[in-house]
Amino acid sequence: MSTGEAAAVPRRRSAGGALLGSEISVLFRRWRTWAMLAALAAVPILIAVAVRVRGGSESGRGPQFLDQITANGLFVGFTALVVCVPLFLPLTMGVVAGDTIAGEASHGTLRYLVIAPAGRLRLLAVKFVGAAVFGIVSTLVVIVAGVAVGAALFPVGPVTLLSGTVVSFGEALLRLLLIAAFVAVSLLGLCAIGLFFSTLTDVPVGAMAATIVLSVVSQVLDQLPQLEAIHPWLFSHYWFGFGDLLRDPISWDSFGSNAVLQLGYVAVFGALAIGRFTTKDILS
């Protein structure tokens, strides 16, 4: 490798890091991003206030863990995740992922981003990582808001797991963080799908809508027993598998299966996004 080529490698890496930092900074400076995070934080707050005002629900009615909130405020976080996983988290991820490339095209900035030293492949990778970071942050927002409002309105203490074992408050928080990791991983496949749709159009709303609709369709298909053969291949199939993290000992089967499935979707739709984006005529 010549001296010039050797010097170009760190320059490309530096450009990639700067581009990722800029992407995340821009993403979290948008009012839309903070509005979506505020809406997610409102979910556990509304759940906690409703339970506080109206009292606990009967066992078996309402979302999972709802009837346990009055005894332990930590269950606000668990309940909020159960409520947010099927709709609110996929919706916000669909908005962010669908806007990745199409949003730049609609604003006329895409052609400036793909020129050296960024390049198309690096730009796609940065956009995917930025959307994935949002998925992590949005999940943590639900949990942090749930734990905070739960501790403020209800007593907190040791938690009884699904297996009947009682663990300390600290270990329960650790389990909640593991569940956050599970949910964040669950959103990666949808993130890749949204990125691909975003390369197909210059209209962000179209990519957002397609991603969100596909999320709903996947969950509907997963509920039909007639289609049981394809259930393990649906990206939403393991979204509620985090219950295995609330057992003693922890069962990692669902976590592993979910991670492999999501990585498969990332690989397939990432390749489709690369194929589309690297051959696309960029006019804006």
C-alpha cells in the first residue's frame, strides 16, 4: 500500500465517524423526534395515572402485568413495553427509518451526501445505525419513564418473576434493561425494511407508511393459525418473547432466535437497499 493509500484509510474512517455523529445529532435536534419520544414517555405515565386514579384491574384483564402495578410500581415499565411493542415503537421506527434516504432526497441534500468522502455504502450504513440508535433510545425512554412514574405513584420493592422466584429491586431493573435490549434488537429488522423502502422513493411519507403497514401485516399474519408454517419467519414473531427474561433461570432461547431472525432481515433488506441505492440515479 502506498503512502497516499495508507493516509486515505484513516481519512475515510474519520469521514464515516463524522457523518454518523452528524446524523445522530441532526436526528435528535428535530422537533419530530422529541415529539415521538414524548408520546412514548406519555404511555407509561397515562397507565400509571389511570391505575392510581381508578385502582388496579382484575387479574387477566388488560395488558400483561397491569394488575400488579399497585403492588409494585416497577411493573409500570413492564406494562408500558407490552403496550408499546405492537404499535407505538414500530410506528416511530417506521417514521425514522422511512425518512432516512427519502427525506434527504425530498430536501435536495442527498446528492451532496453521496459524494466523496462519504459514498453511497457508507451513507446507507450511517443511516441504518442512526435509525437503530433511535430504536434503542425510544425503548429506554419507555422504561425510564415507566420506572420513574411507577416509583413516584406506587411502592417499589422486590419483584416476583413469572417462574415464582422473588428477586431484588436491583436485579429486577437489570432484567428490565435486558428486556430493553431484546426490544431494541426486535426493531432492527423493521429498521432495515424501512431503509430499503426509503431508497425506492423520494417521498418520505410513502416509505414511512409502507414500513408501518408491513409491521401491522406481519403481526396480523402471526395471529392466524392457518399460516403457522410461516410464523417463525415473520420479523414480528418473537417481539413478545422477552417474557423468558423474567424467569429463573433466564431462558435465552427467544433472545437468540429473535437476534438471528432480525439479523437475517437486516442482511436481506440491507442487500436490497444496497442494490437499489448504488444503481439509483440521484437527481436531488
